[in-house]
Amino acid sequence: MLPLGPHKQQLVLAMLLCHPNTPVSVDMLTEAVWEDEPPRTARKNLQMYVSALRKLLAEAGDADRLVHHSGGYRLRLADTDLDSLRLQAMGRAGRQAAASGDLEAAASLLRQARELWAGPPLPELRSSQPVQAEADRLMSRYLTVSEDWAEAELGLGHAHEVVEAVGDLVEQHPMRERLRAAQMTALHRSGRRAEALAAYDALRQHLSRELGLPPSPALKALYHSILGEGTTGAGFPPGTGPARRSKIAQSGRSAALLPPDTADFTGREDQVRELREALARGSAAVVAVGPAGAGKTALAIHVAHRLRDEFPGGQIFVRLREDSGKPRCLASLTAELWSFAGLAESRPEEPERAAALWRAWLVGQKLLLVLDDAPDEASVRLLLPSAGPSSAVVTARTQLAGLAPVLRVEVPPYSMPEALDMLGRVIGPRRVRSDQAAAERIVTACGMLPLAVRAAGLKLAVLRHLPLEEYAARLDDPATALDELSAGDIAVRRHVADQWRHLDDSTRSALLRIGPLPALFTLEEAATALGCEKRPALWTVERLIEMGVVALPAGEIAASDALYAVSHLIRLYANEVAAQSAIGAAAATALAPDA
């Protein structure tokens, strides 16, 4: 067994192990080791700890595992190297087997995953709040595997095994409603109906005492099912899968409160795969980020519809802005969420307390939350799952850099084939093929953004007489392009103007200066346009990237070699504003009296 060194060095190793194969930033490591009081030598000390860990790994023949990566460090591990990775992989395989109906394989895989558990993780390092949070996340993953295993075993008729296995877990985690439901069902099927009813009553009293909340509607339905049977039959029909059980328990209440999926959803294979894989791994939050009009909302809804059976607790879509674009207040958001949970009548008046109790309620659910168009980190931080199997997909124009730890999925403009495919779905592929050169000019003028391509397609679908070549020529004029991208209630200008309105003055000023640059510009060109040195120009460009109005460079590349691009629609709007300002200034000069 390797000597792991001093306490702070162990904290560094713990954070790296909790994020295997993922870059862990220096800021995250600093917070884990010193929390709010890092010394001036924190970065140098971290380098010393990492160097010592590399030496330890070298002694074990693994010198190349710990590497510097993107302002932090990454520990490279295979699934077989770490029990938490093996547990995660087996849990995922077990859920997939259960979803396909192979309960025997599911129960076997999930049982093997549970056997990897050696007790609460990182017990000697929990004085660090970030490490404590990571340990809680690992515990939540184990509990989810245990719940999946219990449900698979109940589906096979092995109620006695479940009763013996989940008793201690329920005592240690009394607010895990899936565990409690498995315990109640197993007791009932084992002929211990009175104990099943007593288990429900114990939870009811605990929730009332600790949170002032009743059990969820699903658990209430299970209780009444057991209470009304008076036999040793199941609270749910034998062999019923988790998603179906949830729908039965909710007595017909729709579990999915999502807008309809886009009928002609196009492309985005990589982003769909990233989102689905992240949610299958149990990620608490995934942020889909991209410029206005990139189709982030459509992507999130599309994925949510395809994961309906993975989240038996339900799915809910919440808009984080009012129709005017103004951010919604916390009281309005918690009212909507409590209504979904069936708890509207008992919602506290204080928004912060209502949000805290919402997160506590989420611990016992497996629910997918779609939070759309987040204006900033504060608007979502109090609503996200803090523990348990629930997950959230957040869409945002900005990077939400202060929201950590989350996975970010970039939603860039379409590729040319994707954009032409969407245009063809709206106006017909034959019309696109009849003049593909003009069609390519149209989608290029749309900045390859789905919203703009759809608006162009809808306009062409109505104006069937309009040649593609003529419409492409209209869009070539930057002074009128935004007005041309309008059809019915889809007006691109309105979306872009809303985004512009919510940018701060310094961001708008920088965009007005950078807007006239070529579509792809260098840091040196940005510095010239901004009238400053390269270092402050880099800070400005990076702030614009964070605000979601400048695209990230492809891959890892030095700032001096990178090519940057302002989001196409914002660039058009900024250049319009600049031109109008110039006209206004010229008019004012012409009307001014002579000195």
C-alpha cells in the first residue's frame, strides 16, 4: 500500500480520484484543500503535492497517469482501475438490461456493483466541504444502484432478499423514497403487511418533523394500494418496470410536462449522444450552451422525450425567463415546481426555504428537470438536485462559468449538411437540390443557426414562387438580412434584440468595435479594433466567450494563434447599431450651429 503523504496532498488526490479522466481545475483543488482561506503560495503548494503524487505513481509504474491539462490536472484511469468507475459502469449496464426486459441480467449486474461498495467513501477527508460533496455524490450513486437492484429483484419475485438488504439502508437514508417504496413492497410481498404500513408511517412522520412535507403522491398511492389489498400481493403488479410503476402510482397523472418534440428535429448527433450519456451516468446537471438561435431548447426537449422511461419520477420543463426576457423571480419558479410535486398548498412563503425543501424532496425522486434559458448561475443554483438520482438539463446562452461542477455540452451552429437538411425538411429536398448553390448561400447568410434557417425555410415555404437565388441575394445585404428572417410568429430580429438588450454596456461596446472585423479574426486584430494591448484584448475576448457571443476556438490552441468569431446574428445586429449611431452622430454634427 502506497504512503499517500500529508493530509492536504491526500485531499488533492481525493479530488482527482473523484473526477477520473476529467480535468480538475486549480481553483477546484485550491477550494478542496484550503476552502475560503488559501495562502498566497497555494498554487506553488499544489504543484508540490502533484509532483509528490507523480513520484508515488512512478514507484508503482504509473508515472504517466497524472498529467497537466487545461489549467488543472487530470488523472487517467480505466474502468477497471477504480471501484467507483466499475460501479458506475455496472450500474449503467444493469439499468440498460432492465430497460430491455432482462431482469435476470439486470439483477446480477447490479448485485455485482453493490458488492464493490466498501462503506462511506473518504471518511478521513470529510472536513473539506468540496470533498464531502464528492463523497455524498458517490454515496448517492451507490444508493441509486441499490434502488435499481431492489426493483429488479422484486420484478423477479425475490422479495425476501430485498427485505434483508434494504433495511439498514433505509435507516441510514430515511428520505430516499425509492428505497422506502422497495422496502414496503418487499415487506408486503413477504406477508408482512403491517410492517409495510408501519414503514410508510415512519417516513411520513420523519418528513413532517424534518421538512414539514408529506410523502410524495407516488408513495401515497403505494401505501393506499397495500392498505386496500389486505393480502400478500404486491403493491405494484409483479414484473412491472420502474417507469410503469411510477405511472401506476401516480394514478394517471402525466409524469412528463414537456413541450412537444420538434417533428423535424435535425442533426445534433454528437450533442444528443453527449447529453444522453451524461444523464445515464447520473450527472446531476448538464448545461447546453450556445449562441441565440442555436437550438439549445429544441435539443434539451428532444433528449428529454427520449429519456422518459429513465426518469420514473417525471419530467418537467421550466422557463427561467418571462415572455419579456426578464428573469423570473425565485418565488414564481418554486411555485411552479411545488405544483408539479403536488405540494402547492404546503409551500412556504419564503422563496429560499421553498427552494431548499424542493431540493430535499428531489432526493427521493428520479426526476428530469429541464431549466430553459438561464440568465445566470444564481437563477438555477438553488433549483438543481443536490443529491439523489434526479438530473437537470440547463440551457443557456452564456457559459455559466460559476456553476460547478457541471458538464457543458457546446451547441454550435449547424454544419453545412445539417443546415441544408433542415432547409430541405421545411421547403422540400427537391427544391434545395434544384439550386443547391443558392441554398448554401441562404444557410450561410443564416449563420448556420437553426432558428434562422427555420425562419428562412418557412418564408420560402409560404412564398413558393420566390426563387432561391433571389432570396439568397436579399439575405446577402447585411442591412436587411435580419428583417428577411421572419415568418409568422418566428422573428429572428426579436430574439437577437432580446439578447442584445440583456448584455451589459461593456460587452455591447466591445461588440460594436469587433463587429466590423472579418468573420474569423485573430487576437491581434481584436486588440487593434479595441484600441488596447493584446493582454487586455484577450481578457475582453474571453469575457465575450463566457457571455456566449463569441465562439470558442476549435481544440486546444494558444490564444495568439486562435481564430475567433462573433455569433453571426449578434454580429449583424451590432453592425446595424453601429451604423445607426454613426448616422445619428453625423446628423447631430450637421445640425449643430457653427462655433
